[in-house]
Amino acid sequence: MAERPVDLGWLRIFVEVARSGSLSSAAANLGLTQPAVSYQIRRIEEQMGVTLFERQHRGVELSSEGRRLFEIAEKVVGGIDSLVRSFRAEAQRPAVRLKTDYAFSALWLIPRMHRFRLLHPELDIQIVATQRQERSHSESGDVAVVFGAREEFGPEVALLLPEKVAPICTQGFVDKYGPFSDPSRLAQATLVHLDTETPSPWFDWKSYFAALGITRDTYAGHGDLRFNTYSLVVQAAIGEQGLALGWMGLVDSLLAGRMLVTAGPVLDGPNRGYWLLPPKSQSMHAERLTEWLVREAAAM
């Protein structure tokens, strides 16, 4: 059954009668009764003060005034119908939602999204960035990429980015305050911190220095900076505000472009990193996204 078009009132009724040349046929096409259509045409003619149709033995025929109106009205109705069809097509496009944190979405995902869109132009993606993520698989069909340790998740997860960190800064910062070939000198520099509401699940400066056996007085007056999002931490490092911890995989393009350089040893977080959590009810669209994420991570 053909989809009933959006009601455009008298204009659509007039155009349908003019096209079919019959009040009965127009009524059937519009899902109305013949008396209702006849009544609407009379009302239109009364309001306009002209006769739009000449009544014939077997139907109706446009008058000269009716033909003039029809030339305009047909284009208007056709244009609106075409636009409505495009609205409906857009609303019915398949979509998949990806939940992750701000750092992964801004520094890893967005620079690569054009490659997924080239592969799957028919699929819309909604990226939801949040720092408060569930550790369980989604019931709603959403794909999730979450930072944490292996034991926090079920057996179906896949490791996308293992945690590897190193101090990062600009070459100008190294020239001014370095060199940092001796890691203990890192503790003497201004540091840029990523604040967390709970004990950090990833490397922070305290755990980084502890792993290297370096002591640093937190209150030594180094003029450290603190931010609550990693994107701001990276921007501060680019602006030569201090040393930041850089996660390999997130800052690779900045290192490759020499916007930032590593300034100390690379450390691995045991069994930690970004994990891919597929939804419990896997859809074809979610499966395409998860497969692409795994391929992109493996290609790094």
C-alpha cells in the first residue's frame, strides 16, 4: 500500500482533483469521501472568487484560472513531497552509538572517523563522550570503549590500546628546561596533571615517578597545572606550559608531526588500557563498527 502523503490541506486536494480530472478518483487517492472533496473545492472557489473547475459529464476540467493556479500549486506540492521523502529517508538511516571518554574520542577516534565513513557511508554514528562509563556490556546495542584493567571486564572484551605512557612536551620546552636524559630531572620541572575524582586508574605523575624510584615533593612550589580533561592537558603541553604524561596511541600523531616529543622513559601499565566492549545483543551495524575499531587498533 502506498504511503499516505503529508496533508497539505486545500492545496493538495486541488492538485489531486486537477491531476485526476475526477472528484471520485481524487477522493480515493486522498483517503477521503467524494462529498468531502466536492465540499472543499467549492470552499476554495468561494474564497478565491473564481471558478477553478468546469463540471463535465464524466468528471471535471480546469478552467483558465484553475490552470494558472495548478502550474504553481503542482510545483509546490511536488517540492514539499520530495523534501518530506528525504526527511523520512534520513530518519530511517541505520545508526550505531559509541560510548567512550573524552580523550579517546578526541585524540584517537575523531582523526580516524573519515575512514569508517568511507567504508560505510550508509551508517550514521553517534559518539557519546563521558568520563562516567559503565564497565558492563550494554543492553541497548551501544558499542563502548572503556579504560581499565582486564579483571574489570568480562571475557568478551578486546584490548584496543595497551597503556604505554611517557613524559611529553615541546622541543622548545626541552631546550629551555632540559635536557631530561636523567629521569630525576623530570621531577624538577613544571608538571601538567590530569585530575580524577577517584584514585587514578591509569598512570599519573605520582605512580610514574614511583615506578622509576624518583621522589618528588608534591608541595615543592613548581607551579604545576591541573586539568580535569586530557585534551586540555595535551593543549597545555603544546603551549609549553609544562611536562605532561602522554599515552601512546592517543598522542602518536602529535609525536609524528613533532608538535610534541617524548622526554623520558616509556612505561607499560600491566594489563591496563582501552578495552572494546561489544553490546550484549550484537547488531549488524554494531558488528561493523567493532570490527573496524579492532582493525584500526591493530594497524597502529
